Amino acid sequence: MAEHNELGELGEKLAQEYLEQKGYTILARNWTYLKAEIDIIAQKDPETLVIVEVKTRNNTFIGNPEEFVSKKKIKLLVMAANEYVVSNRLNVEVRFDIIAVVHNSKYQNLEHIENAFYFFG
């Protein structure tokens, strides 16, 4: 497996552990719909579904991890989140979060950005 894939998997694992420690229930990981993938689907309260995009980097030399969520990725996340809500017949608000992870042999940091973006446009 490529090193960046391993780093990405580690970031998602760290994000899941963080969310669980904060009282979130993980409903799905790596949920896909067409060309879209949602890293983590979670819920902390019954009224809100949390769609989490995890971005992991080993340094911040070229920017913080959260800066690499593109408009195209946001559109795909919105499309997939809508499908998840519809296919599961949920009546919930949807919140989009980013968990930014920087991890290397000397440093680890995790930042949870709630309501990272709005899809109304």
C-alpha cells in the first residue's frame, strides 16, 4: 500500500477515535455513492447527522490539511450525504465537518472544524 494511503487510513482511525471519545456514534466509514466517498458519518444527537471529511498530512509546509478540500469534493460530499439521508429515510439536519490531522514521527495534531462549509449556494 502506498505511504500516503497508509497515512490517510491512520488519519481516519485517529479521527474516529477522537469522535468516539467526544461522544459521537460512528454510523459508517468510507461510505460511497457513485464517485463520492464520505470518510465518516457520525451522530452525536438524534437531530444532526455529521458528515466528516478527514484530511491527513505529514507536515504543513504547503498548507494545512483542511485547505485541500476542493469545491468539487464539497459537491461530491453533499451529493453523497443527500443520498445517505434519502436512502435511510432520515429526518435530520446535516452538518459538514473537517478533521485535519498532521502526523509524523515527531508531531501529531488533530483539529476538528465543525460546520466547515455550507452547501447552500
